[in-house]
Amino acid sequence: MKSLSTDSSSFSGYELAGPSGTGGRAKSRSIGSDSSTGQRDMIRVVLLLTTVALSCLLVYKSVDKPLQVMLPQWKTSWYSQNQTSLKPVQHKEPVSELERVLMSAAMEDNTVIITALNNAWTAPNSTFDLFLESFQTGLGTERLLKHVIAVCLDSKAYDRCMQVHSHCYLINATDSDELAGKNRFMSPGYLKLIWRRMDLLREVLSLGYNFLFTDADILWLRDPFPRFFANADFQISCDDYNGKPSDKTNHVNSGFTYVKANNKTRNFYKYWCDSSNRFPKRHDQHVFNSIKNEPIVAEIGITMRFLDTVYFGGFCEPSRDINVVNTMHANCCIGLDNKVKNLKAALEDWKKYLLANTTVTETKWNIPP
């Protein structure tokens, strides 16, 4: 402060006291007993106020949002409408095309619905069109279409799928021409198609996704998920059902299986697929029946349940109650043309039932024996 002027009349243009004279000296003394001390005190006060004012002005001019600078971050979170959390959201990136499709189609609990198709089954007015139509006319099923992944075994099937459905996945197969045809039951092409499908399902489990696999020759009439057993690892439909959901002697049909992803199901599917080498020229259902009671399956500890044909019917054993049926499978029907014809008849029966809008006492499916 030694460089400051002690002149009582002014400082940098600011008046500190009145004009020189007796009145001015008397006013200066009122600050303190000594006039020089009083003048210095006044100068200090003015300097302090000036410095604070200039600092505030500089901060205000240099910051776009002074309010947020003045307040700590935790007090300004309300200020931004878009700010929901200070922690960034982590998104898992897909590492393959299959995983990308699974992520886009999965339900909140990582469950997807999967069907397998080739060129013959995706042709216009064939099984895939009926399959999609059943979802659209079923009760509570249309909303499930966004979770359906159509696994295509050849490029023509994939091209057709992309025209009519949102989630399509093409298996990169060098023998796609062989897989594209109608492939009659138990033909070499049919067996190759079945085991290619099984390899894919095993991969889906390894990626951590639950799946409900459904053949494309199945009509979806009601949402099936409320009918599943809550604590089962593996659930499978039946051609013939004996009334006992835990009885392994039920005659199964692997065209409709609901599987939860865990170590037990992953190990079981690996063993199931590997066992195909022990049973050549057999499809997945035959191999399943051959291994289901083996000690290693018991050691795996998988919980199996077999689905009642009242709720999950088929042409082998049609549902006895249309008022509660969830799905109808064209099993026990040989040949693609026959499947399409009979599925159309069953779907017409369903539409008539919906138009009646009433509970019926007797189920009569228009399905030839």
C-alpha cells in the first residue's frame, strides 16, 4: 500500500472526501482519529469493492452458463432435461451377424423365437406365409412377431424372408442347393437340414440366449409362454402325450422346444449333437429318445418337461379343446404340399372359431386322417 497516494481529495478519479478546507478535514476525521489513517481505510474499501466487481464481470463475460459454473455438479443435474445419470450406459457390441440378429430380436429376458426355413418353405403361399398369418390372426401372438428369427438355409430363402419379415439370418452353407428343396422326411437332405438346425441352436445357447424353437409348419393361435413350466430347463412338445409332464416315455416332437440358456442345457445340447455320430442316419428325435435315459444326462442334471397336446396340439394328436389350444403342428403329415393344404384348413377352422366369439363344447378340426 506504500505506492498509494495519501491525497485526501481524489484517487483515480473517484472523490474520497469533500473540497479541501475545514469541512473536508472534519469529514475525514470521522473515519478515524487520524486523517491519514481514515483516507487509507477508505482507499482499501474502494479497492476491494472494485476488485470484486471486476472479477465478477470477467467471469460472467467468459462463461456461457454462469449458473452452472457457480453451482457444484450434483446441484445442477436438474438443470438439464436430458441428463438422467452421471454414469455412462454401456452397450454390448455384437461380434457376429448371428449375435447382431439375436440382440435385435431378443425379449427383455434374452429370449428369442426361432424357426428354420429353406427356399421351398418360403415360397409364396407356402408354409412361411401361413406361419406369419397365424401370428397375425392369433390371440396375443402378433406382438411376438418382432421376436421371431427366421433362420434361412439358402440364399433364395433369405431373399424371400427379407421381403416379408424383419429378422432373417442366413446360414453360410456350401451345400445350400441341397438344403433348398422340399427334402422329404428322412431323406439325406432332410437329415442334413435337421442337424444344421441343431448346431445353430447349440450356438444360440452358447451366446446366452433362451430360445423357443418352432417349426414353420406350426400355427400359432395363442401366446404359449403362460403355458410353460416355470422351473424347467428344457420343454418339448409331443406327438402323443400320456398325461404326465415329467415322464420321459412321452413320444416327443422336437419341432417345438422351449430351452433356457444355462450350463445344463448347453452341456445337454452338445452331448445331443455329438451323439448323432453314434446314431447315423437318424434325426434329432430318434437320437433324443436314445440318449434321454443315459447316466450322463442324469449327471448333467437338466430338468425336462413334456407339453400337453391339449395346449400344444398337432395332426398326430389334435388338441381336444379349441378354447385353450396354443399351437397346431402339421406333424404326422408327409410332404410339403399336404402340410400346406391341411394347415390352411386348420387355419380356416380357427378363423371361424374367432368369428363365432363364443366357447364351443366340441372341437372339430377340418383335418383329414
